[in-house]
Amino acid sequence: MESGATMSDSGENQSDVENRSDRSDSLQYRCIVPPKIDPSGLDFLDMTGEYLLCLMHSQNIPEDASYGWSLRGGRMKSSLAIPPLTKDLAQVLIDADSIQRRVDELARQINQDYADCTGTLILVGVLKGSFIFTADLCRKLTVPHVVDFIALSSYGKTGDQQSANVRLLMDTRENMEDRHVLIIEDILDSGNTLDYLIRNFKTRRPASVKTAVLLDKPDRRVVPVHIDYVGFEIPDVWVVGYGLDYAERYRTLPYIAEMYPVK
Ligand code: XMP
Ligand code: MG
């Protein structure tokens, strides 16, 4: 859509608009451009027939632009700077602010639990899906730690298909003997991956092995796995964003979104 070509003030008042902006379950906001704002400073995408706002240049909003659907003192609320959903994505399941709040809570718990441990904790992020979760979590840890990664693959995996055959693609670098290890995984589904990892790491004679998982799909479990830190339980739907992908797409979305089932 040509920038600014069809935008208009819908006549809604500020509180209507603010109420709508708090709904994390729907991103189909209609776009209201205050007249003082040069629409060329904003990027708009029209992907669904509704207007979806994708804020790219909030610094272009003048200080005195005191009305509009999400203007606060001339600035967009950061949580509203949301990339629009594409036709593949059904809804936002967990918004960016909720993820950050939960990561804070998990970090606080981990800091407490490892406070009296001697030595440096080894964080092992499971690539690729956990790279963002690992990056956010480790920066909130106050206990001494090092960051390591491991890459696994499920044999025969294509798109969103999972398989019980877990294969090691890239091993960790740290020596785990007598050290505390915390595995950081994006999502727990059948349990095969974590079950494989926990068994594998235990053969390396660590002081302890614990697990932190951002998302848990309990309905999908095939192998029981003990999880020490869980971000959110979610239903049995395919999710993307915050590191998670569908065929390598959507990893860098700041929120977790549910995909429409792939036909
Ligand atoms: P298992 O079945 O071994 O699966 O517990 C864990 C791995 O499966 C991937 N997985 C997903 N990836 N959206 C994704 O992007 C999902 O909804 C999803 N469910 C499972 C993921 O790689 C995880 O490490
Ligand atoms: Mg993973």
C-alpha cells in the first residue's frame, strides 16, 4: 500500500484505541494517523485487508502529536512496535513483554538456586531454536556462568515434522566433568530431544544437569522428562518467533505466534 494513501482518522477516541492496543490476541489494528504526523515517517503494510501498523521510525513522531492510537508523549509504546502477522500466522500467543517478564522470573529463580554452588555454571543452549532465549536469559544471570551451545537434529525432519531419531550435529566445547550444567531449550514437545541430551550429558559426569525450557507442550509428550524451569505451557499448535521457526522462517519475531496448520 502506498504510504499514507488511504489512511484516515477513524474518529475513535484515545481510550478506545488504548483499550484495543492492550489486546495481545489481535494485531489487526486499524491505523489512525494523526494529521500532524507525516505518514512517510511510518511504514504501513496492508496484509489482510485491515490496516496493520508496523512502526519503524518512532523518532519521526513530533513531540506535540498528542493524539493517535498509541502515542504517549510523542512516542510509541514499545510493545506496540509489532511486526504484522502474515497470512501464515493465526495469532500472537505470547507477546514480547510477557516473554521478557517470564525470562526475568526464571533468571531470578536460577540465580537463587545456584547461589551457593561452587564453580561456574555451564549454560548449554540448544541450537538453533533457543538462541534468543539463551541470550536473554544469560544476560539476567548474576551467578558465574559460561555460555556454550549444542546442535541437534531429528533425523528426517522437514518443516514442522519431528522424529524420535535425535542426531548430534555439533557438540559443546566445555568440559562438563564436576560442573553444573543447565540445558536451555526452546520448546519441549515429545521429550525425545531433552531425554537424549540429559542421558548424553550424564555420561560426562557433571556435578548436576538441570533443564530450562521456554515453552512446554504437555499434550505432545511421549517420553517423560523432568524440567526444572518452564516459561509457559502452550497447547498443541505449531509456534514460531523468539527463536522458533517454520522451515527457517519467523525466528526473529519478538513474540511467539501460532501458525495456521500447514496443509
Ligand atoms: P521434542 O519432540 O524432541 O522436540 O521434544 C523438541 C524440538 O522440536 C522442535 N519443535 C518446535 N519448533 N515450533 C518450532 O519452531 C514448534 O511448535 C515446535 N515443536 C517442537 C524444536 O526444535 C524443539 O527443540
Ligand atoms: Mg529446539
